Amino acid sequence: MTYCVGLMLDEGMVFLSDTRTNAGLDNISRYRKMFTWEVPGERAIVALTAGNLAITQAVMSTLQEAIDNPETEPGDCILSAPSMFRVAELMGEAMQKVQHKYQDTLEQRKESSSASIMVGGQRKGGAQRLFLVYAAGNFIEATEDTPYLQIGEHKYGKPILDRVITPETPIADGVKAALLSMDSTLRSNLSVGMPLDLAVLPEGSCQFSEHRRIDAEDAGFKALSDAWSQALREAFADMPDEHCAPDC
């Protein structure tokens, strides 16, 4: 299981992922689920992955091979694609290719090939865009009505995003909301785990302002988690009793 979230705000984009992968109760490992590409000032792209690890790793390798191959046509490489829409198409095409190669064999072994990839970013002269690519290679796009996307174990971290995130949310508050969304998920599902990968992409910069790993001992994240827990306890204590009349 995994949890990844991407926010698309007027001030920029925020991406956050965990690193835990489960292959059974006694086989828990760490694998990077955030992949980034940056040509400072020209384009910056982030991909977050969930689902069958072998499938998503093969998709990422397929995309990287296109980048490394000098004979790749410009429109067939995410670092030279003319738009973020084309980047999402390339992700979908790579997903289709990998699924076609492995899906039947996995199903014969009663194993799932299900996978999904969130991809977002911006190229110079274009708008920031955020997409969710499904196992079939098709995809949807985040909009002003829903300016965030999630993949993996999303239900625990969704309430705070629904209540807080709008396109007008400042990017600093977006980072805070993403971290608290992850904190809620970490507390409620043991299959999602530290460390975390965080990337922040200000609008129009085509360059990451923050790109770092947050480990279990990170003082800032621990302080945020503790403060959120205390705030929730205080808010709960201040709530009126349901059975009590307003003047009781």
C-alpha cells in the first residue's frame, strides 16, 4: 500500500509520497515512489506511483530510456514534449506497453498488475497541470473544482484536503495540509510509512523550491503532528454534547 498526494494551487504545486511497500506481513520494504525531472527554468515534472511495484518501476524505466536515447523523437520524450498533456500521454503509453507485456502472466499467477501514476508539473510558457494515469493508460486531470489528486490509501487523508484546499490556498498552507493529510494516513494505516518525499514547484518557475526527504526523526514534521493532535483534542473538548440542549 502507499499514499501519494498532489496539490495544484494558484501559487504552485505540492507533491508528497511515502516510501513503504508491503509484499506480505513479514516483507516490508522502502521504495521511492516519487520521481522528478528538472530542466531549471524550462520544465519540471513529478511522477508519483502506486500499485504493482514491478509495473511502475518498468514504466519509469521506459520513460528514462527515452530520455537517455539520443535518437528519441522530441515528441516521444517527457523532457522535450510540447505540453504537459503530451507528458501525460507518454506516461499512459508507457503504462499500456508495460501492462501488455506483463498483465496476462501476472493474472495467470493470480497477482494484480493494477497500478496508477500521478504526473504533474509545468513547462516554460505553459500552465501547470496535474494528471492521474490509470492502469489502462487513460487519464484524468485535476481542475479548479478539485485541485488535488490522491493515489493509494487516500481515505484517511482526504477530509483535511476537502476542508482546506482550494486553488487560492497559499502554497505554504498547501505543504502543511499535505503533511497533515499524510500524518492522518500514517496514524490510521500501518501499510503507509516513513520516510516521506516532498517536492514543491512554484508557479511559473519551472524549478523546485523544495525537494527533500523527511525521515521519522524529522523535528519539523513531529512538531506539526503533535500540534495537530493537540488542536484536534482541544476542538473535540470544545464541542457541545449531542444530547445536551443549547441552554443546559
